[in-house]
Amino acid sequence: MPVELREITAETVRIICGLEVAEEQSDYVAPVAISIAQAHFEPRATFRAIYAEDEPVGFMLWRDGDKPDAAYLWRFMVDRRHQGKGYGRAALEQVFALLKARGITTLSASVVRGEHSPLGFYLSIGFIEANEVTSTGEWLILKSL
Ligand SMILES: CC(C)(COP(=O)(O)OP(=O)(O)OC[C@H]1O[C@@H](n2cnc3c(N)ncnc32)[C@H](O)[C@@H]1OP(=O)(O)O)[C@@H](O)C(=O)NCCC(=O)NCCS
């Protein structure tokens, strides 16, 4: 499923902020507008819109870690109308390649566990559970790049 990671511009920011997850998933990820606002206060952050066939379908935000070979996937979502089409996996694989090319060897993320949790998605793409809870009470997962 080919996707493109594109920079968000003044022209596209409103439509990207309109992307949303299903209601039952809303406890698992912050709204896109909040993520973009937070990213502006984090110098180590990078965020991109996910496009499929010229249409915005999702959003992702990551940041460099404290160690030079580590990064953290901070936010990640595919709009509810576009889930289950392989876009999430394809976008994440692009980020793996981008980070690997920069010498990063470990990508971490954290998930809320529960009925609609994305944990199964992350495990299916090669993340493993660190069996550790983060300072914010989420379940830590790790991917070797
Ligand atoms: C998690 C999310 C980004 C996945 O995006 P997606 O585009 O729907 O995922 P894909 O279509 O690429 O799915 C890839 C694989 O993961 C599986 N998968 C997707 N969501 C899953 C879930 N919640 N649990 C278990 N498996 C899941 C798919 O069945 C697919 O498996 P396959 O390759 O064997 O067919 C999307 O469901 C989402 O935005 N969820 C709400 C927000 C969220 O939880 N974000 C993560 C915050 S940490």
C-alpha cells in the first residue's frame, strides 16, 4: 500500500487537523491539533502527514531520544475512514527506514492497553513488549531497526 510522508504546510494544516480516529479509539491517541501544537515546543520532534493517492489519511510524530541511537514514536494515527488498508504499516516502515539511515537502532513507543488498543498492530509489525510501564503509565514497546 504505497503512502507518502509529507510535511504539513499552512495550506494543509486544517485538513490534517480534521483527521480523526473512531470514538472508541479516542483514549489511545491525542487529537492531531494537540500533537502539532506540542511538537512546536519540542525541538527534537518531527511530524508528517501520511498521504495515500494524494489524499491525507493519517499523522505521525516522532522525536529523537536522549541517546543518539534511539528515537521515540510519540503519536501515530490513521483516520478512521482509512484504517485497515495497510497505510499504518506502510507509513511506519518508511519511518523505520528514515531513522535507520540516520544511525538510529531502536524505536520505542508506548501504548494504552485495553479493548481497542493498538498493541496488536505494533506487535504484528515487529515491536516487542519491554514489560515496563512508562512514567505516564503506558506500556513500553521497542522495535530494533
Ligand atoms: C493503530 C493504527 C495506526 C493502525 O493503522 P492501520 O492503517 O489501520 O493499520 P494497517 O491497516 O496498516 O494494519 C497492519 C496490520 O495490523 C493489524 N492491526 C491493525 N490494527 C490492529 C489492532 N488494533 N490490533 C491488532 N492488529 C491490528 C492489521 O490487521 C494488519 O495486519 P495484516 O498486515 O496481517 O493484515 C490505527 O488503527 C489507528 O490510528 N488507531 C487509533 C489510534 C492509535 O491507537 N494510535 C496509536 C497510538 S500509540
